[in-house]
Amino acid sequence: MVRYRGHLLAGSAALIALVPFVLDCSEQSLQTAQTTHPMEAVETTAAESALGLERVPQDIRQMLREMDDANVERTIRRLVAFGSRNTLSAQDDPARGIGAARDWLEAQFEAIAATSGGRMTVELQSYVQPPASRIPVPTRITNVVATLRGTQAESVDRTYVVSGHYDSMCTDPVNAVCDSPGANDDASGVAAVVEMARVMATRTFDATIVFMAVAGEEQGLYGSTYAASQAKAAGRNIAGMFTNDIVGSSRADTGERDPRTVRVFAEGVPTAETPDEANIRRSVGGENDSPSRQLARFIKEVGENSATGMHVNIMYRRDRYRRGGDHIPFLQQGYPAVRFTEPHENYAHQHQDVRVEGEVQYGDLPEFVDFAYTTRVAKVNAAALAALARGPAAPKNLKIVTARLTNDTELVWDANPEPDVAGYEIVYRETTEPLWTDTIRAGNVTTYVVPNLSKDNYFFGVRAVDRDGHRSPVSFPRPSM
């Protein structure tokens, strides 16, 4: 058994994620960890932590290096040039309105798909929304969707979705003719998604990745609601969803700049939680361990490195006050989902008529976008998506055994289906810690006993590891008698 001590997300996990996965040889160690008290566990050195933080796989580092600020800028400026992208704007004008933006995005994805060797397909996911809030007349809402199919039979049905919304609005959300440039909100998110698709289409991944530009967000999350409900009805296994919304500016309204930080919003109590699940959560104190929180921790772990140049600030809430994004409909359908957003928003550049008042320029204009910042946010997304889609699924049916009172902790779970899974790791932390701090290599087993570490004093989880060192997100256990 090998144990690592110290904040995983501060460096030791990055090292662990890239060293070969060593299985224990003794039969006893496959069943029970021969460990000491956590304070006596093995520490990683500062040099090891620094090395781990830099050890991004070379092919992923190259992929991130190919992401181009100039491409991101061109996409944002082209979307702004359509004048209005309000969901109610013209759908049949080739030069102005949301229809022109839709057709242009479809053409971009089709050009990218041509580089994929047939693995990427593009579709328009469309429906007519009856009159509703901010929809005064029946309106066609169309999502532009590019699907990069996975290459591993056991993982191809496991899907990760990344989105931005291509509609925009000025001050009046039902004004279909005003100029609503929407450079930051949310041409920036769409540009990030298009650039991710461009560099990832030429590479292979075990699981499937969906790149999506959705409409109807400003009117009430209509496009993403349709996409999530369609996925649920089809029984799709969406193991994680990212939305990028307002990822274009590193400057606050005070002038303060924070060009190396992105916020990732992740809910605690699951939106789709059942009454039985709520009772279990309350009994074990699982408010900070939803699947979305585990997804956010994974993003932080693999997204903070020199290849992205970014710090990931996990926000322990679903979204900002009085706001909501396209991850919410996926949460409502029971899928893990998070939102990427810049660290400090300038509300003079969101949902505003373009104008000057008192020497202040209002409006969501491209001159207020930091294109290099948007590219770095895209790199964090891409690094996380690549790690998720090349790694194994999170272990299923994880249980913490509570049949008898003991200061040991016993965990059981189902074996992963992927043929390249090499084993599993136990992670744990004190109940007041926000991030996983310690790791035990359990070997290729589906039951494990950690002696002298009480389940009452720590939170535990399990993640799968494949032969190449890819980790899954952590699964959090339910109690089992």
C-alpha cells in the first residue's frame, strides 16, 4: 500500500496522476490497508509537488499550445458583426440576426468535423417554443451541436458536454432589432467551445465529447432545457457538463485585473435530489460532495498547471445571485454540471443598450474582451475534458459499510467496465476540508478496509485509475448495512 499526504489539488495529486500505478502484491494488502495514522503518512516533497504540477501529458500540452487567441478573437468579432443575436431576431436574413449566426456556426463546426476522420458529426437541434416568458410568439430555437464520438467500446456511451450560448440581448430582452453585440455574454463562451472543438477533433478520446452552441439562454435557458430533456429522454449517460458563460474579461468595473483566475460554480445539494437521497445526505453530511462538486474538484486538479496558466476558483453554489446558466437544465435532469465564469463581472457591459452616459461606455462590446484570457479559460476546459474522456468512469455503487460499529472504514464498489483499468485509489479528507487531501492506492480490488480511520471523522471517496495513469472523478459513498 502507498499513501500520500498533503493537499492533492495543491500539487501531490498532479504527481500521483502521472506516476505509474503500482499494485500491491500481498494478498492481505488487497483487502486491508496496512497504514499508520494520517499524520504519519508519507509526505511529498516540495520538488515532487513542483514536478507534478508541471507534468501535463505531452500530447495534451501540445493540444493546449495549439489553441489560438487570434481564432478566439475572430469568432467573437464575427458573432458581434451579426448585429443582433436575440433569439427573437431574424432567422432568414443571411447577414443579420440569430439565423445568420446559427448558419455561420454550423459551417464552422462542419469545417472542423472534416478534420476528424469521420468521428465528428454536426447537427442542428431545433424545436418551436410556444409563447412563454420572454417568448411573445412561437419561436424556433436551434442548438448547433458537434459530437466527437469516443473510440473505446466500453466508454463511447459516456458523454461529456461543453457549451456556450450564441444568443444575446440588449436592455430589453424582447427587443429583436436593437444592436446586441454580446461579445462577452456570450460570444466568448461560444468562441471557447469552437476553439476546443478545433483542436480536439484531430485527436482520439475513449468517451464522447459534445460541443454545443445553444440559443434561447437570455430568454430563459430554452435551448439548453431542450437539449437536457432530449438527452434524458434518450437515456444518454452524460457524466459531466460544462457551460462557459461570460468568460471574456479579466477586468472588473473597478479596473482591477485578474487574468489568471476563472470561477467554476458547482452546486452542493443536488437540484434533482429525491426525498430518500436528501435523508441520506443529511444523515452523512454529504452537502459538499455532490457529483457536481466532485466534477469541479476534478477540473481544479487537472486544470491548474503551466500549460493553462490558470487558477481555478471553485464557487460552492449553483450560480451567482439572481442569475442562471445553461448548466441548470442539466442539473435538473440529474446530470453533474458546472459553470465557468470570469472572476469579476462588469455589469455595464452585460445586457445593456450600446450607449455613452456620463462618459461611461455601456454595451457588451469586443473592445472590453481579453481574448487571451478567454483562450486560457478554454484551455482549462480542454484539459479537463481530455482527462475525463481519456480516463475511466467514476466507480459505480460505492458503499461505505455500516453494519457494525468500528473505527475502521470499509468501502465496496462495482468493478469498472473499461479493459484498461489498472486499479483504484481511496481518497479522504477531514470533514472541514473543502478538497481531498490524502490518497491510498488500493490495487485492483472492489473492497477495501482502511484501519484506524473512522468514517465518523473523515470523508472518503474512491476513483478509478487506468494503465496510463488517467484518474476518474471521485465517487462519494452511500451508507450500506
